[in-house]
Amino acid sequence: MTGPAELRVELLDPHDLAPHPRNVRVDLGDMSGLTRSIREQGVIEPLTVVPLNTGYQLVAGHRRAAAAIAAGLDRVPCVIRLDLAADADDSPIVAEHVGAMLSENLHREGLTAVEEARGVQAMIDLGVDVARVAKRTGLDQERVAKAAGVARLADRAAAAVTVAGLTLDQAAVVARYEDDEEVLDELLEAAEDGPGEFEHAVARAEQARADAERVAAIRAGVFLDKSARAKVAGVIVAIHAVMYLVHRFAQARAIIG
């Protein structure tokens, strides 16, 4: 990758800016306020784009581009990142694109927990390690690890997490119980009733799991004790058999001798 100084600023037609195929934001959200602001004041902060073979592709500013189109603008300021130009299969550079999108959305426009998680996982899938993801996005490594766990949620659970408006921390708890549909449903229902109810539901789920693990451990302990006793008994029988053979051998030698 070349240096960050390889950029220029131009006015471009937002209609000609291709959306990024790995855009971390699934839903652009309510655009009415942003559209009104851009209609009155224009796009104050430039969009970030990269050059394609023909035209440009958005890296940061999908909402501003959409709002500019809705506001009737035919020119918007864009920072063209020549250093981030890449083919679709250039994983390190594409990972930089995803990192830029994550950084912008997390620190200004906000993402759902699932969008954040899938953005982080996209960078990891593109070969970026956790430490680098954290540095590129401004997230700490613990949050990156949580996001990677949330990214593994099945579509049904992920959709429910988004609808319930859970934070990443809450979604990470949900991910721990995805294999238990009854508990999963209880957590999601509790989340709709507020943070307090969610925390109570989590406490109940953790207590129930701890109790189940304790019972399993006790049963395993009993089984192991029985197994150990059986092994000891087998060893004793073997020893007795050897002693018997030794005794008979001694008797035979005495008769012969």
C-alpha cells in the first residue's frame, strides 16, 4: 500500500459514486434530517472514495451521498484516496476500506451491534489480526473479540438482536446462549422491556447454566469414582493371579528338586 499522501479533492456527481460491496451499514436509517441539512448547507464534510477502472467507489459517506441525491445535488466534495485503489480480491486493501467504514460509522453515525460485528469479522476474514483491527477502528481488543463472537449469530438471532436494539455487550451475552432457544427467546423478550429486565434474565440464565454444570460435574465425579474402583479391583485380581502362579511355580520346583 502506498502512502496516505496520495489523495486529491474533487467535486463529483453523487449519482456516479458506486456503493461499496462491503459497506458495513445494512440500513441507512432515517435520512430526513440529514437530507434537510444538506439541502440547506450542502455537504460540509467530504466523502471518501477510491478510483475504479471507470468512476469511483464510496468508502466513507454512503449516507451523505444518498442524502445529497435526495436533496437534488449534482456535485459533492470527495476525497479521492489513490493509495486505497484496489481490485476486489486485494484483501489487505479491501480490509482497509472496511476499517475506514467501521471507524467512520462507529464514531459518528452509529451502527447496530450486528453491523459492527460483521464489519469486524469482515476484516478478520480478509486476514487482519485482532490487534490490527483494534488499531484501525479505534476499538479495544476485548470489544473486537466480542464483535467476532456476535458475528457468528445465526440470521434469526441476529435479526432479533437488531430489532431489539441490543448493544454489542448485550448481543455478546445472547451469542453465548444461541444454542438454547428457550433462553434465547427469554433474553430477547427481556431486552424489549429495558436494560434492567435484560440483566435479570441474564442472571437467571447464568444461574441455571451454573446449576446444570454443577449437577453434570457431580454425576461425572460419581462415574469416575466407580470407574476408578473398577480399575483398582482389576489390578488387585491381576496381582492375585500373578501371586498364585508364582506360588504354584514354587511348589513345582520344590517337587522337582
